[in-house]
Amino acid sequence: SVMATPRADDWSWFPALALGVSFLKCILINAYHSTDFEVHRNWLAITHSLPVSKWYHENTSEWTLDYPPLFAWFEYSLSHVAQHFDKEMLVVQNLIYTSPATILFQRLSVIVTDIVFIYAVKECCRSVREEKGSKDLLGHPFFILAALLLWNFGLLIVDHIHFQYNGFLFGILLLSVARHLQGRHLEGALLFTVLLNLKHIYLYIAPAYGIFLLRSYCFTKDNTDGSVRWSSFSPVRLVALGSIVISVGALSFGPFIAMPAVLSIWCRPRGARGFLRCLVVCALGSFMFGWHVHEKAILMAILPFSILAVESREDAGIFLMLTTTGHYSLFPLLFTAAELPIKVLLMLLFTLYSFTSLKKLFRGSLLNPLETTYLLGLVAVEILCEVVYPLSPWQHTLPFVPLLVTSVYCSLGVSYSFIRLYVSLLRQHGTDKHKQL
Amino acid sequence: MENWSLVSICVLFGLTARWAVSLNSYSGAGKPPMFGDYEAQRHWQEVTYNLPVHEWYFNTTDNNLNYWGLDYPPLTAYHSLLCAHLINPDWVELHASRGHESYGHKLFMRATVLVADLLIYIPAVVLYSFYLSEGSNKKKVFLCILLYPGLILIDYGHFQYNSISLGLALWGVVVLGLGWDVLGSLAFVLSLNYKQMELYHSLPFFCYLLGKCFKQGLAGRGLFLLVKIAVTVLVTFALCWLPFLSDPGQILQVVHRLFPVGRGLFEDKVANTWCSLNVLIKIKTILSTDTQLYFSLTTTLLAILPSSIKLLMKPTLWQFKLALVNSSLAFFLFSFQVHEKSILLPALPVCLLLNDLPLPAIWFLQASTFSMLPLFLKDGLLVPYVVTSLAFLFFSIYLLSAFEHCSEDKLRLGPYRRLLICIVRRYGYLSNCINKDHFYFSITAMAGLSFMSVALAPPDQLPDLFPLLVSVFSYLHFLGLLLYFNIVQIAEPLQSVRKNQKKSN
């Protein structure tokens, strides 16, 4: 039996989804947290207790401030609320200070700042193309997208257990993407600049932004075949853009492998969705080939890709591959025994939902047998690494083997998804050329 | 989406919430010398693992009954024995393992609760929601029952195994609802042999089955059914108590441990009549223990009589569910030596009413969680209490559209509606007590009292002020809802010819 079909403007399910996941985040307040917790507590202390000139010099703790200045100001404003919870956490010398009030404050700050993410998801859902024909609520693309984003497994365990502020940052990224999908390019550019000044890792996707904005915003008209009409160049727009994103072109040092993808949005932009596809490819490319990449960076590819996944069958197939493998690669982040059931249960929850909802949406199987076998192999890897190997005699002599196996196995899936995504992007570029002839 | 995937998603979500609560503290954590219920369960594993059966319930040199002596029926003991066999023997070493607390041990204990829940309680809830509840709300009802905070906080926080006894009782209800009377009575007897508090539910089971026998005619099939049930009950009892049957002294001692009548009318603060009455009149000191016992017995019997008789006359599933509520709630309010955790016994059948009477059920369930607040505060479970209560309130009101179902017609007061209107009009109150505004006011008051219990220190002359306020406030809710549920049960006409034929069973 189904939920009553709501009217098109009835969005009451959205707060329910958002509030539900927020409750889940609240109940994880007392779970394990990593050293990142101390990192942020230290930054709260530095920004609150020291003058601005000393922020980037302070090194009492090993976790020195290594995010751009806007994030430092963000921590500074948080510290003003923190002093009402526990003043001791703002003392720089109180290394590894974890009073209950400190834990409560820091966890709540992540949960509350996620409101940016929730708002961004709502904007993305509004931009999703809707198929005609009444469906029950659970089958609508925008519902599925909202669920896939709000309840994303990676974001839940990285932000609300491991401890980071990715929800807030990805909210700004997704809002920027949503603005571009809605045609509000200046706002999108502004948001991206803000994002770059909060966390510099987003430089990896700067080429996508730079070229897209230059091509689609500064050149106001295309020729009939879609190629550049040089006469339509608008200096006014360029100045407007330049004054907002002066750092984009100059500072990008994205991997060269992204160049063909980036080139394609110059030659045939295919609108904001082409830009989004290129953004995902850049993010994934930088994950594959970048310098000092954290495993959490996979989220930079997975989250924006969710928007494409609910609109196209092929993308949904690649999405399932990438997401399942990418999320599983985050498992080593939570290595405590108490959190094992949580990560397994949440992984099952998200994977089950993404598979069944996308299968229903696109009516039919999205993966070929080989891909399905590979994904089932993840279960075997998990059992091997968490159950079998610790009981074997090699656990003490070669303790890193489970991590090695996990990384290598997941890299196959991620590389495969990258290649397929790249091919699909170039193929779109190719079909346009073909149409011309 | 298909049913099975939505159900699996709900179960996974419910399990995640449960395990997340279990990451918190437990009863008596780090509090020597007695610790708490967690240590009691560990101690029972120690006793059953190391000592022979005939010593389990006796005071011997090896088994000091003053230190968490076994006071549950044999099935609990067997379950403890099973758990003890599965783990590191150091954790149950006789005497030496007292007060043992470690990361691994906590994980193991929490895991046993989860496994028991997954094997017994959750399947029963699935079967109930999908085969016995009516309307199009099956999945929503399922999720709401899974999210009931009281059971989660007690089993996974404080630490107990209520999901086993309540789960078996629920199996009994479900199986009886599907028409298999013998198996249903078997399930209930097992439940009774796990925790003796299930006696609160026993009268409705008895009246329902007896009523069914009467309906089938005592001169034929009814008598046969009665005999079958009686034999099942006796045989199951015998099997459960098998090791103790050899010696009548054993049986007496176990019974003595299960029903400690020497312990007084009530202990600590509990939201029932005697504790609340004690605020005005010190009945504990005025009356002798025997008088207290008779008083309590009489009031309890009077309170359960109308409901039981009605069930005997009309043994349908709907009447059965209501009788379970009324009987267990009456026992809670008027009986002897009631603990605040016993509110879970009426809470289970109220969960079964979520689909039919959403607003009163949600109100009761929230009040029941609130009534245990002092216990949660002692255990360090404030954050899970707040989060699970808010989540339950939000989800149940939203998913079940509770506020759309509080018109007088939907509240099923029947012919008593007019009577109530006449009475309350004379006193000038609103004719409908169960409505949105009163509900909001009540929830706000609960939130306010919770906040005060945490943030404020009580005055020196009244150190128990906040627990007392909490229990009296809860008591008033329970009393009012007992009256309401009784009216609903009695108001239903005896003949099943109704306009919508929904409840004919």
C-alpha cells in the first residue's frame, strides 16, 4: 500500500526526511570521534583566545590551522556560542579536552550547520526534471534525490561520527550547483568563491567552474550549431565574473587529465547539466590522481553526482557502482568495535534504499552481472577484514593487510566508474559533433 | 517501493537507533558496591554458569541472595546460562568477576539484547503490523511501534531484557489474532515464565480464551478447546520448571523469590495511586502491611472487573487489545510493589492501538517514557531520552495524522459521549478532553519538568521534589487514560452489527 499521493506543491515530506536524519545524528552524539574532534576544538580555542595575527602562527597543538581564513572566521563565530557550554574548551593549552559539554557543543554545531546542506538539497530537488504522470510520492525523482542526499551514508559517518564539517561545506557546493541549474550564474559563482575560501580542496573542481562560466556566461549567444559565437562576448559580464572569481583561473592546478573534459564544455557546453557532469569528473579525477588525497574526498564526486543519477538511467548505473564502492572505502575510518554495527547497518540502509528506489524509478536492472558480482564481493571483503583476518596468525605480523585489501578492491570500482563517466561525457560531446555532419 | 524493502529499511533504521542508544551508559555504571541492573544480569550469568540448578534460588555460601539474587522465573535463568556459555569465562568467574566492567564485556552484553530483540520482538511487531492492523497505514504503524522510546531506553540504555518477555507476549497476541489458540497460549506461558510481571497481562488472555470457549459452546467444541489450552498451559509450565519439580521446597523458594510480599506497598517514586496518595496521607505508616495488601488487592480487582467481564462476553481482537491495556494499567496503578519500569507492560498493548486511536495512544506512550525520567537521569541517559522522545512524537504525529483523528466520533466514546458532555458542561469545561491543545499543553509541561529536573537543584527541605512532581504528573495522565480506555472498551456494543463493520472479528 502507498502513501497518499500529495499535491504537487505539498512538500511536507521534506521536513520529515530532514528532521528524521537530524534525530539520527543527535543519537550518535556519544559515538566514537576521531582526532578531527580535537583539531576543531583547537581551532575554536585559537580563534577565540588569540589575536588574528597569531592564528596561523600558533602551534602549541600539533593540529595547526590549515584551512583558509573564511573557515577560521567560521570557527571564531562558533566559539562565541561555545563559551556558554564550557569555557575550558577555549583554552589553547587544554589539549584533548573532551568534557561532556564540549562533545555536546561540537556535535550540535555540526548538526545545526547542516541546515545549509538541507536548504541546498531542497533547492536541488526543485531543479530536478520531473517526469509526467502521477506517481506515488516515494517514486518521484525529487523524493529519491532528497533521500539520497540527506541520508547519504558517507556524510553521516564522516561528519557525525568521525567528526567534520562537510555537511555545511557541501551545502554551499550543492547550492552553487543548484543556482547554476536555475540559471542564476552570478550567485553560483559567488557561492563557489565562498566555498574556496572555506576549504581549498575544492580547487580541484575549479577548472569546471572557470571554463563553464567563461563559456556560458561571458558569451551570451551561441551559433545555431552550438559553437562559440565570438561576437557575442560581453565584457561587462566578464568583469562582473572576474571581480568575483579572480582566483579561479589563476590558481587552479587541477590534474591535466581533466583537460579533455573541461575542453568539452568549452566546445559544446550542453548547459548547466554538462557543467555538473564535468564537475563530477574533475572531482573524481582529482581523487584518482591528486596529491595527498583523503578517502573522504570521494564525497566530492558522490554528492553532486546524485543529481544526475535521478535523471538518467546510465548515470544511475554508474552512481550505484561509485557510491557503493566509495562508501565502503570509508569503512576503515571507523575502526572501533562498538561502531561496527552502526556502520554496517547504515551502509545496508543506504545501499538498500539507493538500489531499490533507482531500480523502481528506471524500471529494471541497472547493473550487469559482472558489476553485481563485484559489489557482492564487498561483503566477502568485509567479512575477511573484520572477522576472519583478526583471528588469523598474520594479524600481528602483517596488520595492514585488511586496509590494503580494502583500498585495492575499492580502487577497482572507483576507477571503473571514473572511466565510464569520462566515456559518457566524451560520448555526449561526440554525438553533438555527429549531429552536425 | 515494494513492501519488503520498506520494511527492511524500517528495521535497519530501528536497529541503528537501538544500537546508538546502547553506546551510552547503563544502570549502575561505575558505582560500586552494588552497581545496577547491568551487574545483576552479569551476576545471574555467573550464578547459573557455576552453580548447580538446585542452588540458583537459595541462599548459600556461594550464592548470596542479598547481592542481586535471582528473582525472575526459570526462563530468565536459562537465558543467562546460555549467554554465559558464549563468552570469556573470566567475565563470569564465581565471586572474582563481581563488578566486572570492560569495553568488550559491554559490547557483548549489548549484543545479547540486540540479538534477542531481533529474534523475538521485532518479528512479532512485523507480523502484527502487516497481518493484524487495519487500514493503509501498516508500514507507518510498524515504524512508530519500533520507535517507542520507553522500551529502547530501558532495554538498550538501563539494561534489561524486556524485549524477550514483551516479544513473547506479543507473539501470543498475534497468534491468537490469527486464530491459533493453543499456540497463542503456549507463547504467553513462555512469556510468563520469563518475567512474572506478565501476570498483568494474564487475566485478559484468560478471559479471551475462556470467552472463546463459551462462544463455541461448552458442551462440544468449546470444552475440547478448553481442555487443549489447559493441557498446553500445564505441560509448558512443567517443562519450564522441570529441574525444580523434584522437590516442593524448590518450587516454594522460587515462588518466594518471585513475589516478595515482605517488601511493602511501593519502593522509590512510582507513578501509581499509592505513591501519589502518600503525598497527602502517609498510608505507609498509617496502615499495617496486611491492610495495605488487602486494600491494594481489592482496588486492583475492582479496577479490572468491568474490562474482564466485557471481554468474557465479547472475545474479539479489538476487545482483547483494549482489555490488555486496561488490565495492565489497572495493575500498575493499584497493585503491590510496582516498579516504574512496569509501565512497559501497559505500553505494549497501547502500541497496538496506535492505528486505531492515534492521539490517546501517542499521549500515553509519551507519558510512560516521561514517567521514567528520574531513572534515565540516574543512568546518564538524558540525551537519548530527549532525542528518542522528540523523534517518536514527531514521527508518530506526522505519519499517523494524529490530530485529524481526534474528533469525538473517532475517539469511540460511543453512548458515553453524551453523558460526558452533560457532566462536563455542568462544570463548564470543554467537552472534549482529548484534543490538540490539551496535548500540546501536556507535552510542554513534560518538557518543562524535564528541563527543571536537569537544570535546577531541588530545595533542601524537599530533596525528592522533581521525581515526585514527575510521578504525580504522570499518574494523573495514567488515571485519565485508564478511564478513557475503559469507556472505549465498555462503550462498544455487544453485537457486531456496526455501520462500518470494521471491527467484526
